[in-house]
Amino acid sequence: MFGVVNRVLFILLLGAFAAQATEIVHPVSAPRSNVRVFGFAEIDDDVYSADMVLSAEIALAPWFSLYGDGSFRFLSYSYEYSIRDGYIHNYANLHVNGFNETYVGAKMMAPRHLFNNVGLNLGWRFPPGEGSRKNRFHRLNVEPFALYEVSRNLQIGTAVRYNTFLEDANYMPGDEVGAKFSIAWKPFWNSDDISGWFVNETFLYQARFQESENRNLKKPYRKMDDAYHGMKMTAETGYRFAGFRYGLSRAPLTLGLNYEMHVGTLFGFETGHRLGIFVALN
């Protein structure tokens, strides 16, 4: 039977399954239970946006968990300034807003007597709602990963990923490969009540090695010239409070800041910056 906290996490996870979201680059980690609510401000190729994100993971066992990321885009605004033919041109546009992509998946660890700290992350992205103008395809993400405990308060994670897409309306997106590296550090950590400061850094490099195809056209004209490579870097810091007691258990609370920089072209990562604050139950 789940404890009280796990029941709450499971209910919130079901809510995340029904929501929609932009993808968050999470650190490489073993299955664990946590719920996070983010508020994000983003600039992405001269488009300014504001999002609220719900991210949840529930560990059904120490070696297996289910997760989901969901968000709603409240505001997406762009402004351009140019001088052409001797005239000044100003362009302002309030974009359509609403739900973004949905990300759900499962994370599992290999048996320890076979492999130590090795696991597999399987994820699925659904097409977005009104709040996104790109990523209009179903995507399967396969991500083997490994963890290494440098010390009690420092963990390094590495992963490789493979993304493949479902054909839609005779468009076949090209497959992608990538590599991820993360550092999870807990300086000034109190192991007795499991509270203190933490710092996480995650780097993701991803490339589309196969051009997408428009299969509505004749074969010589199908290639869409969208091969790309791009990088995302995420850094977050926060403080985990021991929380209040209920019976023999605690309800821990975490407050933190999250920053992301992403660079790329076309269907990959777009040049931009993202800053957010988050509250977590974990």
C-alpha cells in the first residue's frame, strides 16, 4: 500500500498525464517520487512566453517509476523592429496560447546483481495543443543511463538517447540521437533530517542525423533539409526543508530556481533562454 505522500503524488501524476507540456531537461536519476510546479519566463528567437509547468514522478518500487510533465502557456508575444525602404516597421504579435506537448514515460533500474546503477528511461511525447507552434508529431524516446556516486552528496549521471517519430499526414520526421550528462551536488546537506541546499546541472546534446521527408511529393523532392544539431544546458539550485510532521512521517518542501539555455536550428532546439521558479514536494 502507498503511504499518504505516495497517494498524493500518484493523483498529481495522473493529472500530469492529462496535461500538456514543453520538455524539461531533467538530471539523470534513479526512480524516485516527487512533484514540482514551475513558473517559467522564456525568450525564444524574439518570442516572449510565460508558462506554468507540472512535473511529477511516482516510484512504485525502488527500481521502477512512472512520470509525466505538463504545462500551460499563458502568454506568447513577439516583437520585431526593422528599417526597410526608408521606413521604420514595427511588428507585434500575440500568439495563440494554451496547452503544449504531453510527456509521459517510465524509468527502471537493472537488477543490482547484474548491473550496478544502470537503467532505462522510456518516454512518449504526444502532439501539443494550442500553446505550441512546433513539435507536431508523436515521439518515442529510448534513453539508457548510468549513475555514479562520487561521494555521499555528489552524483554523476550519463545517458544516451534515441528519438523516433510517427508519420503524420505523409510527413516522416527524421530520427535523432543524443547524449546527456548531469551533476547532482548537495553542499551543506543535513543527512539527519534530509534537508539543505542542492545544485543540479544537466547538459544535453542532440542531433537529427536523418532528414525528414514530405512523402506527399515525388521521391527526388521529399527531403526537407532539416538535419540539425543542438545543445541544452539546465542549471537549478534550491533548498529542501525538512517539512512538517504528520504522525511518524514528514511532508518535505523544496523551493528553487531553474535556468535553461538552448541553442539549435529548425526542428531542433531554438536559440533561447528560460528562467523559472519552482516548488516541490519530494
